[in-house]
Amino acid sequence: MQHAITSLNTKKTLSSSLKKLMAHKPLAKISVTEIITDCGLNRKTFYYHFADIYDLLKWTLEQEAVEVVKNFDLMSNTEEALVFIADYVDANSHILNCAYNSMGRDEMKRFFCTDFYGVILSVIEDLEEEKGVATDPHYKEFMVKFFAGALAEVLIDYFQHKDKRNRDELIHYTMQTLKGALPHLISPQ
């Protein structure tokens, strides 16, 4: 148990240093040496926990946002989950834009799609259980990819061009789409 706590604290320390550096320079220009120097750890410790800086970035975003969103019941607490996401983006847009500028749109979309995949699959499976049906597996896979891809695109557009109206629309339209469309798409095989 102590090892797990120590490991988590080390990851958080590395993450904090990465975020601090991303506030001042592009992700592609940040080195492992800069991260470990900033937080007082060594190279071996960094590579024990992460394959590279992008792995650290992925872990950071997952821990701060994706894992929290997975704890929401998206059909019951849709608005609460979406407000949390919008708040996270607002507070961390410099990090997201830094990552976007280094990774590009396609890689950023792939990153978000991977994480949204599990969230959407969970929502669909909850709806199937609630309705007592099993959706055709090929169609379920299509729906998960479709909605995960759409959410990724919307999120990228939001942090690239955010404004107050855009935030309200993001929350309202996403909530309306998820709550309105998904229950009607779940059908027996």
C-alpha cells in the first residue's frame, strides 16, 4: 500500500512540473531533464513511471479529468459532468493548447477518443441494462466510436476557440444529444 501511495505522489510531482513548464514553452521543447530538474527527481525515477513525456501528459489529463468524469452517472448527472469538463478546460486551456500545438489535431482527437470510448461504452451498457436489451455488437461499437469521436471534436473546438456562449452551447447541446439520442438508439438485436 505504501509503495502505491509513494508512486502516486511521485507521478503527481512529475505531472506538476510538466504543467509548470507547459505554461512557458511548447510541449515539444520540454525535456525529461527539465522536468526532473524542476521537481528534484532523477531520470531513472521518471522512466520507471512513464515511457516518455507524452505518457506523462496522458496520465495527467486522465487523472485530472477523465477518471473523475468516469465516476459520474452520465445519464443522470449529464449536466454536472459536462460542467466539470468545461471547468477543467477553462482552468487548463494553456496545457491543452500546448499539447495540441505539439501533437496536432489528429493525435489530440485520438487521445480523447481513447478515453471517451470507455465513458460512452459505459453509458450505452447502462442503458441496455436499464431497458433489458442487448444492442447488436457491431452497432454498439459504431455508436461508441461515433459519440466518442464527436465528443473529442467538440472538446477540441471548445478549448481552441472558447468563449462564454460556446461553453453554454457545449454543455446544452451535448447534454441534449446524449440524453435525447442515446436512449432511442438502444434496441434489441
